[in-house]
Amino acid sequence: MADIIDLPDTTRRDGGGGTSRAVVVASAVTALGGLLFGYDTGVVSGALLFLQKSFGHLSAFDRELVTSLLLVGAAVGALGAGRLADRIGRRTTVILTAAVFVVGVLAAALSPVFPFLVATRFVIGVAVGSASMVVPMYIGEVAPPRYRGALVSFNQLAITSGILVSYLVDYGLSSSQNWRLMFGLAAIPAALLGAGMLTQSESPQWLVAQGRDGEARDVLARLRRPEEVEREIEVLDRNTKAAEEELGSRALLAPKLRGLLTVGVLMAVFQQVTGINTVIYYAPTLLSNAGFGSSSALLANVVNGGVNVGMTIVAIWLLDRVGRRVLLLSGTSGMVVGLTTVGLTFLIGGDHLHGGGAVVAIAGLLVYTGSFAVGLGPVFWLMISEIYPSNVRASAMSIATIANWAANFAVTVSFLTLLNAITNAGTFFLFAGLTVVALAYFAVRVPETKGRTLGDVEERGAKAAGRAA
Ligand code: BGC
């Protein structure tokens, strides 16, 4: 068990807050940000096929640019959103993010020339990066501890659903080759996110940090059982005061937080370097190169997207029952099995698969995606919303989120080159090896946070770090 946060097991099956309709609505509205994250990262794979119709020949580099500039924008968005969320509040940051989404996707849909489209992908990326950190942060702060795992992971469910919807939209619009509509449709959930968020309250934690306890009490009165409100305000107040001398990002460098920051950043990097987006973005390419017809490659891709959504639902069901660590460790082990299976299939059958080999490779990919979806997918975003004290939460989440997008970018741009350099089998064995390293790290360093209030996590984390220092 991690010694960074030594959290005793105080899980209360009967306590820790009842969930009210208001909390579920707040989480569902905010999770539209996750839907846009998934949709905008997924939609480009199909849209790419039709851009030439409007812009003439596009080189491989042009295609890489339009795909991966979103990831660069996302790192920038995650940086900006961390600062904004502290300064103007979580809710207002989500509303601004929704506005950037609307502008970005409509501009993409109307692009007159290719460089304009590339620029809009950067803008959409800024919104995606901002949503990717502020959505789990906001839900984590409004959710009662007993259901926090499930509610924060609504976001991951929305991400995976967004990816699946984008595949289906791409497939549905492929006969009309209407790439503009593929991009533009995202304006609908973006407008709903902005409008929906206008009806929601600000995060109680942020309000307490601003000294606005009265408003925080009103918000908590809607989100918690009556007897829980005062205790939560007290803990939040105490934590805010304790943290007052070490405000802002400077506090992150204090020894007691450095360990937690390392956990967030390494989980972020491991979530990406274990290869998930090579499958999410390139599965059709990989499968058609391996000898599949394009329609069976697309079908396998949709099945993979379905498994991703389905296993995320299983995670949501289990996270607050069995805890984060069990899912993280078993899911990551499953990823090793899936990746090794795919690697072995390519090793034995060569880069072109037929019959049984093809079936085993697809089964391996599905095991891999399903295992990611039940563990590392949701648990990374959940953990970074839980383990940081409120005064540095936004800065710390923003650093972990930037690390996630930067690692995503590095893997995405190098994947096709890697396949050429070390073959399909070599690439999958490399991912499998990195996943074994990730598993060992998670086993030793990642704490259990199930069932505790964020205030409790914060207090116990500070005590444990104090003891270790
Ligand atoms: C990751 C994304 C990935 C998605 C796939 C998320 O948790 O951060 O990079 O595309 O899961 O489901």
C-alpha cells in the first residue's frame, strides 16, 4: 500500500452522504464536457477520409497535423483551465469552455481553407483540454463521498460514449462524405453544456476557499443530507486555514505534496504510454493493414468502442463497492494479457493476419480495451480529482492533465513510425512491457480513496506526509 497517503479504511457503506437528484443532474450536465472530449478526439478518424474532396490532396503530414494539433491545444487548455478554475470558479470555467467548443466546432465545419481547419482543431483542443480537467474536478467537489467514484466516472462514460457516437456518425455520414457535419454536430452538446451549466451552482469547495461560507452552506444544503452540511463546512474551513501559508502552485513544491504530484503525473503518463489511443485512433488502420476489409475493420472498431463503453459502466458500478485499487490493479493486469496476446499473434502470424490469427488479435484488442475501461481509464481521472488538497487541486490537476495530453501527443505521433521501425509485434510487446512497469508502480504508490470525504483524504494525506517527512 502506498506510504504517501496512509489512509486507514474508514469506508462507510451506510454513511458518507446520500446522493440527491441535484448531484446526479450536476454530474450529468458537466459530463457533457466529457462527451465532447470523446467526440472531438474520435471524429477526425472518419472525417480524414473526406477532407481531400474539399481541399485537394493532403499529405500524410497534413493529416497528422489536423489530428494531433488538437492534442497540443488540449495541453494548453489544461494549463489555462487550472488557473481560471481557481480565479473565476469551476462553474464559470465550464461555461467559458462550452463557448470555446461552440465557436471551435462551428468554425471547423465552415473552414474555407485547410490551414483554417488546422487552426480550429487547435481551438477545439483548448476546450477539450480544459474540459478534461475541470469536469472531473467539479464533479469530485459536488459529489458525496459514497458515490464520488461513480459520479466522477460519469465523465469517463461520457468520453467513451463520445468516441463511440463519433464512430457511428462518421459511419452514418460516410456515404454523403459530409465531413463538415461530422465536425459541426458537436455544437449541439456544446450548447447544451453551456446552457445546462448556467442552471448549476458553483462548487462548494471553491466557495469556501473564497471565504464565501454562506453560499457554500446553501449549495451543500441542496447536495447533502442536513446533518452532513456543517461537518463538511468545518473540515473545508480547517483545511483552507491550514493551507493558507502555502497558497497556490508554490505549495506544490513542498515535500509533502511532491509525492502526490508524482503519483498524478506518472498515472497520467502511464495512462497514455500503455497505448490506449493507438487503438482508439488507429485500430481501423491497423486492422486494414493486417488484411481486414475496410468494412470489417470499421465494424471491429465499433465493437471495440462498444466494449469501451460497456466496461466503463461496469467500472462505475464497482468503483465505490470494491474500491479504486482493485479495479486499477486487475484492469492493468488485463491490459498486459491483451497486449501480449496481440503481440504474440503478430509474432506468430506475421504482420498480415488471416482466419484464426485475425480472430485472436481482435480478441486481444477487446480484452485490452475492456481492461483499460474498467481500470486505468476511469481511475486516473478519478484519482487526480481526489488526492490533492483543495488549495492546490486545480494547479495539481492541471499539471497531471498536461502530462496526460503531452504523453498522448508523443505516442500518437510516433506510433506509425514505431510500427515500421520495430514491427507490429515489437510495438505491442513494448506497450505490454510498459504496462508491467505501470502495474508495479500502481501496486506500490497509488492510495485507496473509496468512501472518504475529500476533506478527510486531505487531512489524512497531510498527516501521513508529515510523518514521512
Ligand atoms: C483517456 C483518453 C482515451 C479514453 C479512451 C481516457 O481516460 O484519457 O486519452 O482516449 O480514455 O476511452
